[in-house]
Amino acid sequence: MSLKIIGTGKGIPEKRVTNHDLAGFLDTNDEWIVSRTGIKSRNVCSHETLTDLAAAAALQALDKSGLRPEDIDLIICSTIGGDYRTPSLACCVSNSIGASCPAFDVNAACTGFIYALEIASGFLADEKTDNILIVCAEMMSKHMDWTDRNTCVLFGDGAAACTVTKGNALKYIDLSASADVSLLQVPSGTGNSPFVDEKKEYGFLNMQGQEVFKFAVNVVESGVKQALDKLNVSAEQIDLFLLHQANKRIVDSVRRALGQPEEKFPLNIAHYGNLSSASIPLLLFEMLEEDKIKPGDTLFMSAFGAGLTAGSCVMVWE
Ligand code: ACO
């Protein structure tokens, strides 16, 4: 079963933090961050919860698709960590918007949106499921060590949602996990169990940036080539490449390898930083708001993240 997206929404926290703000308490500067990543500012939670952002995105997506919370048959949230370890963020969103359907989270790091689409496609094959709400929401600020300039300058907080229903837009999807868990981690602690041999504290995100960079360029490039081969289309026939916004240099590298023009590779990293799984659906939301996607357009989406996970899909917009 394929699917189509019928509404999108976003939830961004109020507080905007520029590179200059970061330089006020970190040994960094705007020139380094812009030239190495393309990021100029990011928004971070101050008074908002992740549920607030996710619910705002969800309600906007419902509104744009003409659906009410009671029309939703399933809520899938993608996050690397909700407001609680349990209940799931999806249950918190359901409670917040007044839905009454099954709800669960998926954690595939930055690839979570593509994983959620594949899961949604499976559920839509069942006749009892018509409408699914996918919400990708990340509070990266709570996973960062704000004294570590190598990581905290890269990420932001935010949510993006879409409503999906039965349709024929999704033409191709491919997921992977290479099981290299050492390159990007947010360690979980052992709590205060008196029985554990080696006590571990909850930790902050650590990442071998250059290794992840190489993985990202390779996996996105090979993902594009595999999709084009499978569908027997050329890069010229793809109207928009919506790629995970981790580093502008990764997007530029893929674009150059494919010999495609800049306008086919929209970016929002300058204003949001890396929003993990919310990056691609937020980009999709923005492109739709700006009328840059029309029925019949072919979109390629690709993401990568901790795991290391990766995923690509092709949609012909309906
Ligand atoms: N400000 C100033 N200098 C800095 C900063 C900073 N914020 N951060 C690092 N530097 C310094 C380093 O200390 C180093 O200095 P040294 O040469 O004196 O040791 C120098 O800059 C170069 O550092 P590199 O790590 O080599 O910089 P690089 O060009 O590789 O860029 C970056 C680092 C931006 C992290 C890049 O490797 C990258 O984008 N990697 C991919 C990250 C990614 O895609 N993550 C996605 C997954 S996210 C998820 O799944 C949750």
C-alpha cells in the first residue's frame, strides 16, 4: 500500500539563539559555524515542552488536511526522547489534542520521518486504518553538553507533522541500519539499581563528526542512485531533493555529485540547525507554504542518523 500526505504543520520554540549568542559563552564564532555547517541560528525550548511543540505541529497538520483529532486512526511520533521515558510522546500528543486512537513512538534518530512513513504505509494497507498523524519532534537542547562546542552549535529544537492517508504518492522507500552504534550516541544511565556492576550516569550527545560526515555523504549519494535505478528515472526528473539538514556541506556535496542545480536542494539549516527527524518534514512544510510543490512533482527525501540509520523515499505529489 502506498500513501499520500494531505496536511503538514510545524511547532518551533520562541527563543532564537544566534551564533553570536553562543560565542558569548563558548569558544566559537559565527564565521566558523557558518562556514563549516551553514547554521546561523537555531530555536531552543525555554518554557515549552516537547509535547507543546509536537501538539502545535499536529493541530496545524490536522487543520490543513481538514481532519479532526477524532478522525485519526493512529499517531506515530518520531523522537530520540520525549518529555517522559514513558508514556510515549505520541500518547502525550494524543492527550493534548484530544485524539483517541493507538499511539506510539519510533526512534530511528534523524531518519525517523522516513521510518515513520514506511510504518504508516504498512498500517494503511489494513482497511481499518484511513488517517495517520506522523509527528517528528526533537528537543535536542536537552541532549547537548552546552560546554562542548563540537556538538551544541549544531542542533536545534522543533517539531513538524503530517497527516497521511491512502494514496499512490509513495513510489519507493528504502530503510537501513548499519549497526555502528559508536559514532553517535546519547548514553542512557543505569539509575540507582544497587545490583548493577558498573554504574553509568545519563550522558550528553557525543559524535565523531568527521566519520558521520563521510557516512552521510556516501549513504545519501548511494541512496539517490539506488532509487533512480529502481524507478528507472534520472536525477533531472527529480524536482526537489529534500535532504536531512545536518550540515550544508553534506547537501552541497550530494548536489555536486549529481550535477544538479542549487534550487532543487532547499535548505532551512541556516535558521533551525539540525532538528534531527523533524528536519525533512519541516522542509516539506515550508516548501508547501511557499507553493514550491505542485501535484505531479517528484520529490526525493533522504536522511541519516545515529545507529547508523539511513532511509530514502521518492514521492510523486498528489
Ligand atoms: N567553533 C570553533 N571551532 C570549532 C568548533 C566550533 N563550534 N567546533 C569544532 N571546532 C574546531 C575543532 O576543535 C578543530 O580544531 P583543531 O583543529 O584545533 O582540533 C577544528 O575546529 C576542526 O574540527 P573538525 O571536527 O575537523 O571540523 P569539521 O570540519 O569536521 O566539522 C562537523 C565538524 C560540523 C561536526 C562536521 O564534521 C559534521 O557536520 N559532521 C556530520 C555531523 C552530522 O551529520 N550529524 C548527523 C547526525 S545527527 C543525529 O542523528 C542526532
